Amino acid sequence: MIARRKDDQCKGTTKSGTPCQRKAGDSGYCNLHDPVKQKKQAKKKQKTNHKKVRLYDLINMVIKTIRAKGWEVYLKSIDKDEWRYATLSVSRTEGYEKVTGLVEISCNSKISISTEKTSFHNYGLDSLQRAIEDGMDSIPWIKPLDKKQKEEKRPNFLDALYRLLRRFDILVHQLENRYSNREPIQIKDEYDVQYLLHALLRGIFADVRPEEVSPSYAGASSRLDFLLKDEKIAIETKMASSSLKDKQIGEQLIIDIERYQAHPDCKILICFVYDPENFIQNPVGLENDLRRKTDTLEVIVFIVPH
């Protein structure tokens, strides 16, 4: 026999079908059986699960991308209260150096993923960051950025590099003018050009590799002066002289261009020629003759100054 309900007794029933014995509130139900509160709790649970799924979508994408780029990764921490944040630890050995870093994931109204180094060197972290950003396009619920937005989001290091090369002679003149009768820093030969350019490149790019071995051409191999591996840019330097003018430089660079067509990490070849004494008679013509763009390689030539 089912007991009769009291006036202040909850109108709900238990899972077994018996009347709830708890005291009712203003709605006529206890907190457990109040339909309005049950709906709110269900909605809150659904929202929490939704946030959890979104965060794990990001985590799984980032882990997949990191491993595809040859890094080791593990989940360092995750926000299990609000499901808004996660941190991953990454590491990779480059030569004799171990590079380590953190990938911070933020999954709020605005999605953000950032990397930062935890080791002295940060080789490859910039490239990893870009790969992760590209991977975000694979997540259906993230609105993809159009091409223009992506270009605005990423810093354009190439523009900075091109401006630096075009103004290289101004930098040299600045180094020659020192105060307090200090000995000037002079650029006398091609090795000096490489020395100064190496320092300037390190100020813009994280991973600058000098004297990278290039593929063989006509049975011979050589070393390119600099490789920006993350950006897939090779830089070849020359310094014009009385014995190295238009014809000789053109012939050497043509061989370099053919050789670098086969380099796996070279999509852009920058041929930089420093000509402070104006040995090259037609710098514009030489730049135009050597400049080209194919499916595998873009060649850009700077003859400075002119």
C-alpha cells in the first residue's frame, strides 16, 4: 500500500516508483525532482561535455601535428574543472642540442595555441607553431581563416629580410663610423659579408644554419652559405671585385641555381651580391636575367648597392 502524500511532501517519485519522502519547495518538488532545476543541471552538464569535447579536439589535433613533425610530446596538464586550458610538453634533438618547449592551448570564446621554448635553443618551434595553426583548419567547429587573415596573422619575416638586404650597404657604412676614435668595423671580402649577414639573420630568424652542404651538380658538391630551414630559404653570398664582375658572377650563380633545384629544404634561393665599389656595370640587368620562378624553386637576386 502506497503511503498518502503530505501537503509539504515532494510530488516526485523515486526510481522504484514510490513517492518521494523529501520536503517540497515552492514548486511542489524537492531539489532532486524539481523539473526546472533538472533542466538547468542537464543543460549545464551538456555545456560542460561540449567544452570537454572541444578541448580534446584541439589536444588531439595538436598531438597529431607535433608527432608528424618529428617531436616527442606528452600532456602536461589539463583544466578538468572548466575544460578551458591544456599544456603539452614537446622535445626534439637537433644535432647535439635538445630543444624543449611548451604548447599552451586556450579553448574559450577565442581559440589560441602558442608555443614557447624551455631550452636555450628554439630550433623548429616557429615551424611547429605554423603547422599547428594550419592544423586548426581541420577542426569542423573552428571557423577557417581566409587567406588574407592568415597572412595578416603571421609576421612577414621575408619583407624584413628583403629590406635588410637592400640596405646592407647602409649598415656597413654605419659600422665604419665609430665614436671616440675606435677602430672601425670594415667589410673587406666575402667572408666579412657572410660574418655580418649571419649576425643580422640571427636577429630575425630562430634557425639559421651556416655552410649547409648542397646537392652535387655535374659531379661536384659545395656548401651554400646559409639555410633558413623553417622558411625553406637558402642564401648564397658574393662580393664583387676586379676579378669577379658581371660575367663571372652570373656564371657562378647559374651553377648555384641549378644545384639548389634539388635541395629538399630550399624553395627560395636568395643570391646576395655586395658590390661596394661598383664593379658590376649593369646590376639591374643581371638581377633580371637571373631572377626566375618555377614549381620547385624561386630565385631572387639582390645586388647592393645600386
